[in-house]
Amino acid sequence: MNANSLTIAAARDALRKGELSAVDLTMSCLTAMDAGDALNAFVYKTPEIALDQARAADARLAAGDAPAMCGIPLGIKDLFCTRGVPSQAASNILKGFRPEYESTVTTRLFEAGSVMLGKLNMDEFAMGSSNETSCYGNAVNPWRRGNDDAALTPGGSSGGSAAAVAADLCLAATGTDTGGSIRQPAAFTGIVGIKPTYGRVSRWGVVAFASSLDQAGPMTKSVRDAAIMLGAMAGHDPKDSTSADLSVPDFEAALTGDIRGKVIGIPREYRMDGMPAEIEALWQKGIAMMRDAGAEIRDISLPHTKYALPAYYVIAPAEASSNLARYDGVKYGHRARLAQGDGITEMYEKTRAEGFGAEVQRRILVGTYVLSAGFYDAYYNRARKVRALIKRDFETVFAEGVDAILTPATPSSAFGLGEMANASPVEMYLNDVFTVTVNLAGLPGVSVPVGLDAQGLPLGLQLIGRPWDEAGLLNHAHVLERAAGFVSKPAKWW
Amino acid sequence: MSIDIETARKVAKLARIRVEEAALPKLAEQLSGILTFMEQLNEVDVEGVEPMVSVTPMRLKRRADVVTDGNIQAQVLKNAPEAREGFFAVPKVVE
């Protein structure tokens, strides 16, 4: 087994025992990264930075001053600003942008001794569910359907992160999740991804999409790894006014494997019309696993579930249209070549038309429309009221004693790249049907790989937790992971 | 609610995104599809419900109103498409 296939937990233990050096581990990942170009997961490689960080990590390990993430090679989603390193949110409008500052999440990971291998592919501005809106081209799922060599999506928007982790190009990766962008790609690639409670992880230095929904989290090979890495990412940050001033528990210590007496809610509204039988069967399997572990299974109702997607597709574009107003060709990024006599308005219009891709333009336009005079109440305010009701649905079941909620993570397994090319934007949005409620309510949610479908592709289940209870949520996920015993890896073709 | 070509043109103008005339019909059709999807929200009884403004019920932190940063002009201008004499440069705004 090559070092790049290790989990964070195994690598940490080997590093601390001196059985492995951070430099050797990093070299192993750099080799895997270079051999993985066909996946188009890494879009900017930083081998010099990685080796410098690895040498520093080895020094810390030798000195006995090594936090859990010390020497762990990571991929960083292109949405995170990294000092001096291109950070363009997979958009042409940020072409050439090299931030003069470091995001809080990467700052924390680097302070803990982590190693950055490079920047990872994603949907443009995190708007997409298939990584097909990226300016870098598609990231490719390392998984294939049986012997069919058709390229599949790794999901989105954190598609590069998911592909890189599933293919062992790195030990783990950062992701961000506005409507399912960590959990859906994790499910499509057979890895673990957690979106923390809104406010648990600082958004400072993460390129903004929809500020009331965005949250960063780890994408890893195991639940234990997610617990370790989340601990290093989380915590209060004075630079993000919505970041919560709460202490960060030891998430790994919470993985007791004991959920006896806990109440797992099964929401009847998540049984969608036309849901594939395999997804339903997987869900039932997960329910049985939780019951066998001693949890009480309870049928619950979240009556406004159906309205989560339409509410999301009002609120997220509204916030995006406001956030993306900053890309005007003045302060950073792309500026269009102007014709004789063009003024500032032409500069804005041409710059934004050239710099933003089709899906981003569509969402800005939808957001502009729903916020415009005469429609603000009918769309935006109504959506915010529905959002309050969706949040109330969850508060009600938690108040009635539910500890965690079990649902499918996605309505299907990974689909083929290009297969949705003729679908309407709304059909693509349906990918988020099980995940988007969690963002609207600000809750933590985790996707855990549970099985393979008939085509041999991974399927995941989602657990949703109480606000700020990532520790309890990860313990539930740990029990599910152990019971499912998912150990499959994609057959290497790249 | 369906969006006609005129409305699509107006929204593009508001958003400061140039959309070619030939692209407007398709755009209007896609926007209409998205808005029709949103119209399901009209089925919900929202009488007496306050619009959600903050995700978690907490008071946002405030910091002291003091200067904590500055003297980084070169860094601020580093990524500008065009900078001159310590300023961002743009096409003529006022005739």
C-alpha cells in the first residue's frame, strides 16, 4: 500500500511513530497527483510549497510538537484564497488573481502543520452539481460503471476535491457546501463529507456564493478523518462576524461507537416520487443498521421539505447576485478589451459577459430579478418566510427528542459527464433535493458511503444533526460507516 | 410568471451583463422555467411568518471602532487590471 492511500488517522500515527516522514508521504501524494492528470482534479499544483511545508512538519514531528494534521497532504478547493497562489473559483473572471492574503481555514490548517499539494477543480463560483461549469473543464470521477469507460461526474460543486480524495491523490481535501456541494460529490465518489453547522467554520477568505448558506468542511476517506480535520478547520474567527464564539469539542474523542437509546428520525417527505428502488433499499439498509446499533427509529414529518428547493433557488441566486457584483473589472481579475469610446458601463457589461460562464450568469440574472422592485416581496421575502418554516420543521422534531435524521444523500448515483447537457437548469437543481434543506436550516449534515449500486457505483446516506452537535452527528456517522463496512475503491484506469 | 424578451433585456442591464440580442429568447425561456419552478412557493401559507434573517439565533459580534489595518496600498493594487499612480484606473466616468 502506498502512503498516499492512507487515512489521516493512519498517517498521523505512522508520522508520530517515525515510521513515515512527512516528506516521503508528500512525495507519494505528488507522484499520485501527477499520475492523476486524467481526472483533472488538481488545476494548479504547488509542489514547492508542499515540500517546504512537509520539511517543516518533519521538524515539528521530531520536536514532538505535532498536532494531528501535521504533515498531512491536502488538496484545497479553488474557492479558498491562498496567498500568492492562483485562486479563481474556477471562473475566468478571476483569471490571474493571486490573493495577497490567506483564508482563515487554510491558515488554520497550515498552522496545524498540513501540507498543500495544490488547488482543486470545482464548479464556477460553486454553482453546479456536476463540475461541468468549471473554467478548467470537467473533473472526472475515478469510478466507472462496470467495464464501461464512459466518464462520469464526480458531482459538484466540490468535484475536484471528491475525485482527488477518492483516487488517493491526497489524504483529504477542503470542500464548501451551499446546497449540497460537499455531500453530493462525497456520495458520488464513495467518500465522507461533512457540512458543519452554519458559523462553525470561518468563511473569511472563501470566495462568497450565498453568504447565509455557505459553509466549508472536510472531505475525507473516513468519518474519523472528518472528525480530525474538522477540528483543525473549526473555531471562532473575529474576521467573520457570523462565525460562532463557541469552543470546538474534540470531535474524534466523541467517536465512541455507542448510539444506544438515541432517536433517529426518518422523514417521510424524503421518499420522493420516482426515486430509484436502489436508493430506497439503501435507505432501508441504513435504517436497519442504526436499529441494530441500539438506536430507536422514529417516523417523522418535515412538512415543508417540498418547498426547500424552490426557496433555495430564490435565496441563493439573490445573495449571489449581490456578492458577485464585486466582479467589475476594476480591482482584480479579468477586464474586457474595450472599444473606442466605451465608458465604464460598457466595461462592466463586457467584462461580466466575458468573465462569467452561462450558469453563473443565469443565477445572477435570476437573483437580480427576484430582488428587483416589484418582485422583492413576491419572491425573495416569500422565500425567506418559507425558509423560516423549513427551519421550524427541524426545530420541532429536535424538540421532540430526535437526535439525528437519516436520509438518502442523493437521488441517484453519479451520472455521465454530458448526460445532463440537454436538461433544463431546474432538472440539474434536483440533485440537491435531499441536501439543500440542511443549508437553509443552518444544520450540520454528513454524507457516508454505504454501498454500491447495480452498476458498481457508490451510494451514500446522509445524517443530519442538531445545531452545533457535529460531535454527536459524527458518532452516528461512525456507527453507520462501521456497520456498512464500505471499503470499495475505484479500479485504477487513470 | 413568464419572462418576455424585454424583461430579460432589462434584467441583464440591471445586472451589468451584456447579453447579445440573439441570446435573449433562450435566456428568457430559461429564466421563465426557473421562475415557474419557484412559483410552488405560492402554495405555502406564510401568514404571520417573519422572514428568516439570521441562520443561527445569535447576536453578531462587534469590534472596537478602531483602525486595525492599512498602509498596504501596493498589496491592494497588486491584482488590479490597471493601476496608475497609486490608484485603480478606469475608463472616463464623467464627460
